[in-house]
Amino acid sequence: LVDKQIVANSSITLSMKYEQSDWDDLKSFQFFLYNSSKTLIAKSPVSYDTTNMTYTFKGLEDSNKYYVRATGTSIRGLDCDTGYINITVSYL
């Protein structure tokens, strides 16, 4: 997923990849969906299964702008955050 990506249907499956060189594995993560004003409208449960870092948000409306974001915490307690990633829904 890249910033300002066009999503062509009412759902989006997000995935996250975590890499670092200090053997500080990811302990937990969560995905978030925001409206165009960056108001939180949905979130995934906190997950501890770092072998499957995906989540699907459904119910995205045509011609709307959203933001998605993922956060996580490493086993040493360090936080990571993708920041807000802008997407626009445009049904084809």
C-alpha cells in the first residue's frame, strides 16, 4: 500500500511487514481506519500473531477518502507506527 492509492472496491486488506536488525521482534500490532478528517472509524483487534500481519476493513464507500495506519510494539517495548496513509475509494 502506498500513500494516495486508489482502492477499487468496498474493502481493503492491509498487511504489515516488520524488519529490524537488533533481534527485537514484534510482539503485537493493530490496524486503524480513519475518515478524511482523521477521525477513527474502525480498528482491528490487537494481534499477537506476527506470522499473519493482515486485516481487512469492509464497508468503504465510493468516492470517499480514508486514512489507514498500523502500529506495533516490540518485545523490548519499542513502538512502531506507519503514520497515516491516504487512500481514496473509487469503484470501477
